[in-house]
Amino acid sequence: MRRPHLLWAVLPVLGFLSTPFLPFVNGPHLWFGLPSVLVWCLSWTAGTTVCLALTERLARMDHADDLAAPHAEEAGR
């Protein structure tokens, strides 16, 4: 069964793959004194860590709920 929180893991992939197609990123621009593509990729590198941590946390919460569900049914009897 697919979980909707797995979409968080796809978000960084889309961010990296969209880099050459975004004109505000793929151009002769400087952000914070660095090339915009470099800042964009560094931001998505940090964002990847956040997205994967969120995915893992949500997966653990779902797994804990799955483990608690049979015990809750037994307690209700």
C-alpha cells in the first residue's frame, strides 16, 4: 500500500530535475554573491535532508499506528 508521505521523498528529485528549465535559476544571476544554480542546488541538498527526515518520521508514526491497531481491537473485546 502506498503512503502519501512518500511524496515528500519525490520533492527534492523534482527540484533538482527542474533546475535547467527554470529561467530564474539557469541564468547569469548571482544570489548571495554565488551563481544561482549553485545556491539552488545547495538549497535542495539541505532540503533533501529535511524531506527524508520528514518521510522517515511519518513512516515511523504510521508503522507505530499499524502495530497498535491489533492491540486496540483486543483490548476492546
